[in-house]
Amino acid sequence: QETNFGSRSVAGLVCLPLSVSCQFVPGAAPRTWAAMSISVKVVMPSGEVNVPVEPNSTPGHLKENLKYSLRVPPKQICLLCNGRELDDIKPLCSETNGVSDGAIITAEPKEGVVEDETMAAKPDTASKKEEQTIIKKEEPPKPKKLKKDAVRPTVSEGDVKKKEVLAPGCQGWAPNAAYIEGKSFKRHMAFLRIDVVDENKTYPEQEESSLAIALGDPHTAPAWTAAVVQMEVGEKAVFQMSKRVVDFDPEGLTPTESSATYVIELLRILDVEDVKQDFSELLHIEQAGGKERAADLDSVGVHWRVRRWMAEGMFCIASSRERIAIMPGYGLVPIEDKRAPPVTISVGEGQQEAVELIAMRVGPGGSGHLYLKSEAMKGNRPQGCVIMDVELVGMDPCRGPGSPGWKGWQSLVVERETGDRWLEEADERRKQLETFTTLQKSTGTSKDAEAHVAEQVHKFAYNAERRYRRALRWLEAEQSDDKKIKLEKGTLAMRLAKAGTLAYQRFGEAAGGAASDEEKRSVQEARALLKEVFELGESMSNEQMVYECLKMTLQVCIQAEEVLEARAALERLMAMRPDDDDLKSDNARINRLESALSLKKGAGTIEELQKDLQVAVTGGDKAKASEVLTSIVELLKEGKVTWDAVRTCKVGKDVGNAMKMG
């Protein structure tokens, strides 16, 4: 199921393709058409709209998009063109339907069909005027105001004055100073409506919506916190504020217009969790749901929605329930369909961090909202400040033999295949990095991109490693000597070895450095695993297992910089399958490794020669200095040391001192 926030594709989306349609080609075979741009007019009881279509679009496609406006199932919609009912399964441009450019199609419920209110998309609680929640993909984040003086002002006496109470409050509340100032796991979240009287502006722009701010937030003007602490919940009051305590809004969350008076209504106050204690990630659990909680790697079914978090309003900009509807006055628009099925995610894999965070805090039937600043959880979400709304529909607690979701061999295969997909993604990105490094040297402009891809390699490999380890634990719990189980254990152990080492592999400039303790431990574990699998494969006369094990061993040896062992593994592989083209790439990798190790050794040699030269110059030993200089020249001529190594150790200065000796 598609859950990528940045993508325009949505799981199960039935949309009407745009800007292309068809006409019959003279002399061509029946039902053959050529592409061209046409449109049709769709007339509904509520209005009409022009819709672009493409050659293979059918009346059935149209009905899927019309059901939200007509509020009846697609099968109960009647489409008429030139007095004929269109055939659902035939293309619009076919001889049977005969729809051409500019055709008028009448869409209405079939006679006797009662309108089904559940076919309407979920109403937008922020607006009475809109019958459906329209997803405003084009709604950009509020531009940040760049100022030389970005220091948050402090409120002095007289900066924020309550002048008049227009409506009394219905509930008192007591602000907690610890929640407003400094680090805290709890914050006060205030929901307001603000009228900037002199500018005749209201925030937010949506009716019956609210503006959300965390009291004491260093990224909002202090005037709003100072006003809220003077109010009761439900109160509406007139305030006078100085411009300097209002005109501060680096994140676009509050109004900045100057006015003699502001009318503020405090709609409600909530205590929310500050995940990082810095106001960047604020979590509100609306409903706790059932008692059961998702654990690491559990699969959960969720509905998610992304809303823009800004003073102008909290517009929906992405949703897992997104569908395309035909609406009079709008045309083809993305909306939310409350009947859409939930999407599945795996908790703890780090692909939808915000969704996973909420999913782990609530049980089935629970929901929550995560308020994110522009620099928080930036991966795989729209830019700017956003609000993540998540509803946990259900979960699949498959945690091994004996757990409610355990399905035996099927669960094992699914777990291994999930690990395989992550490992394939990690290996593909590793190849991209190595190819790039081979073609050109890293530059200032490419280092960030390389670091990002390297991070993906490590993350994806780590996800694969966890899947393989869990599957191995499940197999060991089964305690079976069946040949099928042994083969599966061998496969899992091999791939665990590869994933475990790949999770710590060094790239770019780091590749020339020393291996970390974690990488050394992973290489050691990988070798032990591969040794066991190799012995198992030979004892079972399983050539495929032996071959795959040798390939994994080759990868581990290259990462461990063991050239001789890598060569030995490669030779055995080529003897078994000389036509395998991948082995040519592995041979090239070993050659590059040898060159890199030679240069690394040369870097160490140049440093030793530099020390010898310094001793000779200090002692006035011309003969020794001449001998060392000759060795340095030979090292450079043979290309056994890089220019970067020579420049870093600054041997040129010592060479100059030697030359002064005559």
C-alpha cells in the first residue's frame, strides 16, 4: 500500500487520467485509436464540469469518480450520451460508446436508488461550506520572515493589556510555569481565534477552526502566551499589544500584523507531550484506544492525514484516504474518502517516523496528533510546519510461535521476504555509491548527497538485519531437524551476515579510515555465520547454498580489506560459474581495494620517510638526507602515495630544509 506523503499516488486510487483522449484512425483496425487532447462535459443534478479523459478510460472509471458527488454506488449510476446509456466496460471512444471531443455526458442515480450518505467523503470540520474535505496539495508553507534581529522579544509591563471582556469564560485553568519555561515533557497547547481589528483580518481563515500554539514556544511571539494566561477557557476579550512583542514569527504560526487592538477567543487548553522537550514535536493523544500497544516491527493498519500548521489555517494537504472526485465548480479534485481502507506500516522501520510514533502510543481504535516544526522529522513528509493526524485501526501482533498472529511457515517466509526487500534496497544504494566514487572524487556539492545515500544504506541494512534475526529466533523456537528448516536457517544466516556488515560499511572519505568497533564485531559475527552455512551446504551437497555463501564471504572480505581471502573466494566462484557477470564487478572491486590499500600504505611510508628526513636535516647528515629524498621521489613516481597524503603531512617544508643543506 502506498503511504509516501510526498507522492501524488495513493493506494487504491481510481482516477481519471488527464489531458489525453482518442479518435479513430482511418484505415486502422477496429477499436484502434490515436492519442489527442479532448475533454467531455459531465452534467450532474448539482451542476456540470468539464473533465479531460484518455483513450482507455471507461464509463466505469467515470462512475468511480462521480460516486462522491452523487452519493450512490458506482453500479447505481447511469451515464447517458446522446440519449444512449454508456457501456461500463467499453472505452469511452469505442464504437459502442462513441464519445468524442466536447461530448456531453449526463450522470444521475438510477431510478429508485436512494442516496447513501456514507458515500460522501468525511466532512471537513473546519468548514461548513465544504461538503467534502478537499486536499489542498498546492497549499505552501508560510514563507519565513528573514530578519537581522531574530531574538525573541520579552514582554514588559504594559506590552499586553486586556481592555475588555466581550464574552465571559466557562472554565478556569491554572498555567503551570514549568510547562511554559525551559525543558519539560509537558506543554500547554492553546487553541485560539484572533481578529486583527485594524487590518480586518481573522486567524485562522477557516470558519470554526482554530489557531494552535504552545504557550512559551520560543518560535512564537510572546504576546500570545501573555494574553492566554490572563483568560479563561471560552472567554473572548479585547487586548492592546505593542508591535515589538507581536512581530516575531520565524515558523509562520501566529499573526504578525500590527494593530491597536486584537480580539482573542480562547477556545480550549490541552496538556500535550513535548517529545524532545524543545517544542519541536508536540504530541496530543486524543483517544488512547485499546490496552494493547504495537511493539517493534509489528504491522499496523492506520489512517493518516497531514495538515498545514500555520496561522492562516490547518488545511489538509495529504491523506492516506485520498481519492479523486468529480465535483461541480472544481472539476477533478483530490478528496478524503472515509470508506477508504487503512494502509499498513511496520512500526520501528523509520519510514514514516511521525505515523510510527503515534501508532506506538495508542491502541486499536486510538488516535493522536503530532505537531511538527519545520526541522522536525523532515524525512518523507511535506516541508514546513505540519500536523500529523493518525488513527490506529488495527494491528497484526505476529511475534513468533505462540503469539496470536502466528501462521507458522507463512509468517517465517513473510519475515524473510521483508528482510530481502530491505537488503536489496540497501545493496542497490551501496552499488550507486561505489559507482559514483569510481567515476569522480567527492566534492563539496556532492558530499551531502553521498552522506544521505550512505545513511539510507545503513538504515535499510539495519532493518533487514532485524528481520533476519527475528526470523532466526522463530526458527530456533520451532526446534525441528527438518531439511526444509535447515535450508531456511542457512539462508537467513547468510543474509544476516551480509546485512549486519552492510549496516556499518564505510563510504566516501570514511572508507579510508579505520573500522569502528561495531563494524569489527559485525564482520567477526558474519564470518562465523558464513563458516557454519558453508559447512552445512557442503554436508547437504547443496551447490546453490555453497555458491551464495561464497558470494557473501567475498563481500565480507572486501569490506574487511582482506584481499587474499577475497581473491580465494572469487577464484572458487569463477570455477563454479564462470559465466556469472557479477563476478567481473567483484574482481574490479578487489582491484580497487588493492590500489586503495597500496596508497594507504604509501601514506604511512611517506610519514616515516618524513621523520627520517627531519632527523637527517637536524643532524646535518647530507648523505642520509639525499637517500631519503630519493626514496620520496620514487614513491611519488610509482604512484604509491596520494597528493592529499603529501599535502596533509606537509613533507614539502622538510624537503625545502634539506635542499638548503646544499
